[in-house]
Amino acid sequence: MALLAEAGKVKPQHDAGALDPGTVGGQMGMFIGASILSIVEIIEFFCLLMTKGSQKVANSKRRKLDESTDHIDETENTSKM
């Protein structure tokens, strides 16, 4: 807090109890902006989590299917001999 000295008196430049609309508006803008960004990042995280998770499930199912068909192919090849 800045102080002014006039004719031997020292008084604060701003009253600590007064609410400056510019300061309050600036703080509200920062808070609301940060809140919106946080919400968007959380939504993005869950979207990525769901897409990556579904890809892992699909890949594991595909691997299991490939393994089961490989086993069938091997038994067919041995029976033909």
C-alpha cells in the first residue's frame, strides 16, 4: 500500500476497506476464466481416456480373435498332411 506524505501527515493512498470495481472485476474475470479452462481440460481428459480405453479393448479383442483363428488354421494345416 502506497503512502502519501502531506504537511507532516501520512495517510494511505487507498482505503483498504473500499472495493474498487476494477479490481473486483479483474479478479472475477481471472477466476471465471480459470474455472472454464479447468472444466474444459477435465472434459478433454475423460474424452481421451474413453477413446484410448476403447482402443485398448478393441485391440485386445482383436488379438484374442487372431490367436483363436491361428489355432484353427494350425489344426487345419496338420490334418491336411
